[in-house]
Amino acid sequence: MDYRTYLWALIVLLMVLGLIAVMAWLVRRLGLSPGTVGLGRGGRRLQLVEMTPLDAKHRLALIRRDDVHHLVLLGANTTTVVESGIRVASSEAAPPAGEGS
């Protein structure tokens, strides 16, 4: 086999990898991946607002669902709701800057 065969195989490999990357980007952009929650006309209903590590095994997560925040403690083997039903003003419920259009 000469160098042209190897060059052709490399070009085809790069094309296939590029196609996989484009498809993955489209799936992520359109929200078609499994685990996507509640996509409708208004967009996503569930959003991770903030995550703060407490120690090596525990994190504190602030999760927004619609206009309500929930504070959750995440551990290695446990999940505990610390506070639930925290109402958010409509101006605070807007997505962070840089997201969306």
C-alpha cells in the first residue's frame, strides 16, 4: 500500500469524527439527549443554578424548577432536601447572562 491509501484513510477518519461531533452538538443543542427535562415552548423547566462543594464528598446544589428554588445536599450515597419551595421573583428567574439569545 502506498501513501495515498493511508492519506485517504486518514481523510475519511477525520470526516467521520467531524460528522460525529456535529451530530453530538445538534443533539445537545436541540435537547434530544436522554435525561432532558421538560422541554416545551418556554424552554427548560429545570436548571442547576449553583453548585458549591462543602468537602470532598458533599456538595450543596441550588436547583430551579419553574419559579421555585430547591436547596439540595448531595453526598456520596445520599441526597437530602435542605429547603424546598423557595419562591423567586420573575426578574430573578430569568436565565443567567450569556445563555439563550
